[in-house]
Amino acid sequence: MTTDLKLAVAYARVSTKEQERTGHTLPVQSKNMEEYAKNKGLKIVKEFVVAESASKRDRKYYQEMWKFLGQHKEIKHIIFEEIDRFTRNDKDKVDLVDKINQEGYIAHFVLEKLILDKETSPNDIFLFDILVAKAKNYSAALSQKVKKGQLGKLEKGGYPGGYPPFGYKKVKGDLFPEEPYASCVKKAFEIYAQQHVSLRRLAQMLNEMGFRTRADKKITKKFIHAVLNNPIYTGIILWNKNTFRGYHQPLIDKNCFNQVQEWLNRKNCPYWTRHNFTYRGLLRCGECGCAITGETHKGFVYYHCSFYRGCSQHKYTREETIEEQVLEMLKSLSLGERVAGIVKEKIIAKKEEEEGFKRMRIEDLKQQYQRMIDWIDRLYDDKMAGLIDEEMYRRKSQDYLRRKEEIAAALESYNNGELNTFELSLDVLDLANRAAEIYKRRTPEEKRLLLKILLLNASLKDKKVDFTLRNPFNYIVEYKKSENWSGWWDLNPRPHAPHACALSLLRHTPKLLVEF
């Protein structure tokens, strides 16, 4: 073998950024390669010191080395400390052999004392193949071992590893809230659950509040969408399409997360618009069913059919005309202080009757939860004593954990008042009684949200607005006429019962509409 060209590059690699920061093996690799180059009469003109896995096929820094060699054709020698610092996949092995045979490169592996060039013997090529296969097998075995360790930690409620999600920091492998990012996450969920703004508008609002990413960059629509979709903020860890309950501190409750998911996954998402017309997206044409759109003329807002289906409704309706009709509808929901007071007293009396049942139910759930913990502990003891095999342990433990999660969810519902329809009934009555008063003092965006809560659909035809109230607000009008309020707050599963309709409505109602 001849080595007329004495210029070389050296490639030192560690697998993780943590190893790179701590200097793990890098100084040793550099020293070994420098001594080897000196003994072989080679001059290292550039050293590539990187932190990346050798198992991946697309390796950024490894490709940068080949790009550098392509720009400096006079350099033909490449020095690696050992083969598993070079690669742990077959693709890189084949590519290296091709470059040696076609372009005349010479690869040096210091610890194996192996040199590959065009004249390398078949025995050395065979040895090279074996050593690459060994490195590949080591990587696969290590990966399996790491995954088992991660699964074991997840089953105990720990974080499996990796970069912590936005809003958390890692302390000795566990997640803890990190400010101000945790506050940013809480505010994002709160605004989106209550105000139902577009993601672009939400990102803008967070930026205006002074929040930034860890890299001190502005929050984007894509970034905040990923945050809102991550269940880890409720204490749930998603790993390989499986969910585990973590013992880290949740930043938001499960109800808020579910509200956000429902709003994110609905068909008609809000979009960014320059004009903030009050009735945008609320009205349909009473003749053809097309959307009613708004526009401004000489400082006034007018609404008209979008005319997509050859509609004859070509008249424009002033916003003030629509607002007068809306206020009349909202006033029809008001019960008056006397009637509202009577109904509230009956609801409160019924509530006190149900409190005893709720306390008993919570105590029973706590006992069931503790029973599941005891069963899981006993199951683990049986496994360690060899009384059951690994398969039975995994199957039974997953069943107990699932039941434990269901009990925990039921407890959380009771403790958060999700099943307390009495408060919901009071909120429905309060909102209905003061809807007109609230509406007059709110922004166009807040007015639009209030109408979405109250109305199932609304149409405009011949400058007249036709309203259909949602449950239970339509029943308020009916009960108001009959003045018979018995059973309106009843917990029986009827379509007009508050727990069947008001729950889904009022959990989306921001406090700024209810608290006045």
C-alpha cells in the first residue's frame, strides 16, 4: 500500500449531547488519533468532533465530513479511533467501501489496527464486515435495554427521558414546572378554552404578554398547536402510542384539556381576519342557506348573503338592525329577580340533599383506589417470588393500572365538581337572566362567543333574524311561560336537564361572560 498523500481528516464521535458536554471519550479519541497520525506520517488538517448516533442513516455531521473531503480532493486519508465510532449501520459501511474503491480514499481504524484501501485483502474486508455487524448488534441490544428501562420508569410514573416538554425542566430525571414557561402553558390553555380564538391570534396574544420560547424566539402557531395537543400537561405521558400516568405536577386539569381538544378538532375552526364583525360566522341566509357576510360602507357595517346559490336576497341589512332584534331575544330569557330567586332557592335545597350521596361516593372511590394500589403491590411481590410469570404479571398489572386510572378519573370528576349539575344550573339561570345586560358591554368577539353559546343557529331573511335557542335556554322560555319550574334542575337524563346540555355549554363559557 502506498500513501503518497499525507493529508488526513480525523472523525471523533460520541452518541449524545450530554457526553459531548462532559467531554466523555472525546479527548481520548483525539489523543489516540493524533499519536496514530504522527506514527504513520499523516498530517491531520481538520478534526470533526460530533455528537450524533452512528445507527442513523442520515447523519448530518458525518455528511459534512464527506462534503469537506469533496471540496479538498487532495485529502484522501480518514482516521477513526474505532469502527463503532465510524458507524453502526450497513449503509455507511457500503458507502465507505465504494468511496475507497472508486475515489481512492484510505480509512484508518486506530484501535483495530485496520487500514482499508483498494489493496485491502479479502480477510481484512471480512474482518471489517464482522466488526461493523458487532457494532450494529451492540446498538440494537443497547436500544432494547434502554426501552425496557424507559418502560419500567413509565410504569412507576416517571419520565422516560429525552428533552423535557415546554413548561417543564428535568431535575435528576424527573419533571418539575419551569417558569415563566409553565405560566405560558397555563395561559395558553386558559385563553383557548375560554375565548376560542384562532391559533394565530392565540400566539399573538401570548407574544404580546411577553412570553417566549426557550430559545427566546416568538411563539408561533405551529408551536402553540403542539403545546395544546400534548397530554403531559395533565399528568399523562404518551409513549409509543400508550399512555401512562406520571407523578409529575400537572399544569392544567383534565377538563380544560378535553375542552381544548374538542375545540381544536371541530370542523369550523376560527381563522385570522382583519375585520372583527360582531355577527361574522353566526348567520345563514334564510332563503338559500349560504353564509351571511359583512362589509363596511361609509363607516357603517352591512350584512348580506354571499350569493353562491343564485339567491334573491340582495338587500343589505345594517348591523344596528340585527342588534336590536338580538337584544329583544336576549331580554326574553330574563326571569326577573323574584322568579330567579325562587328557582335558585329550590336548586340549592336539592343540592344539599345530594351532598351526602356525593361524600359517600367519594369515600367509596378512595377505598377502591387504595385497593388497586394494594393489588398491584401484591402482584409485584408474587412476580419477585416466582409465583407468576412475566406475561401474567404484565397482563394483570395493565388491567389493575387501567382500573386505577378509571377510578382516579372518577375521583377527579367529583373533586372538580364536574358532576355537580346544581352549580351548572345556577350558572345557566344567571347567564340567561343577565344575557342582555352582559351583551351590551362586551367586545364584538365576546358578543359572538355569547351568541354561539345561546343559539343553535340563526338565519337572516328580508332583514329579519330568526333564532333557535340551544338547550336548556329554549326550555327557560317555555318554563317562563308556564311558570312551573319543578323538575327543571332534576338530574334525570332528559334532553333538557342541565347535566345533558349546560355542562357542554358552560364549560366553554369564559368567566368574563358569567361573572359580571
